[in-house]
Amino acid sequence: MELLYKEEVYTIIGAAMEVHNELGYGFLEAVYQESLAIEFEERGIPFKREHEIEVYYKDIKLDRGYRADFLCFDEIIVELKAAKEFCSEDFAQILNYLKATERKVGLLINFGKEKLDYKRFVY
């Protein structure tokens, strides 16, 4: 069985690895987000930064929504962290973003460790 958006996910992770190799760990999430946007541009990866996610309750759009760190290739939600470990709330966050946007693939990327950590989610 072929992975959904396999090549696209591979290129996003490669860009994240380059940022992590260049900066290391210990910076705030915003530093990694800005650096990753630069890396995406250099690699020609199409992206939207701070992508607005609308949330509905019983078909009524709520005033309060979310912002995913990136939407890449118009299909892949990318959420960044700069923490020691992922937690269950991080997993719930990316799954909720996928559900709200009806996108199929999400990446959770953590720059907060000595080695880049990432997880791929399919909804």
C-alpha cells in the first residue's frame, strides 16, 4: 500500500532536518517556524504560514478558530513544537486540525530535542 503524499512529506521532513541541523535545539517555536518558512521557499515547497482553521459546532461557524503553523502543498497540515517530548494534547491538536479541515495528512514536528522528532498522521 502506497503512503499518501509520500514524496511531499519526505520533502517537508528534509526541510525540517536542515533547519534542525543548522539551528540545533533550544530555540522558541517561532524561531523554527520562521526558519522553516525560509527553507520551504528555498526548496520550492508551496506553503501557507499560520493557516486559518475554522471550527464548526452543529453546522455553525464559531468565532474562535485555530491557526496551523503551515499548510504545505495545499494538503498537508504541519504543526511545530519545541518541547522535550510530544504529549497527548499535541496528538489531539493535529488530529483536530485534520478533522476540521478535512485534510488527510498531518505532520507534527518537534525541534526541542537533540534529534529532530516527527510523527505523521493520517485522518
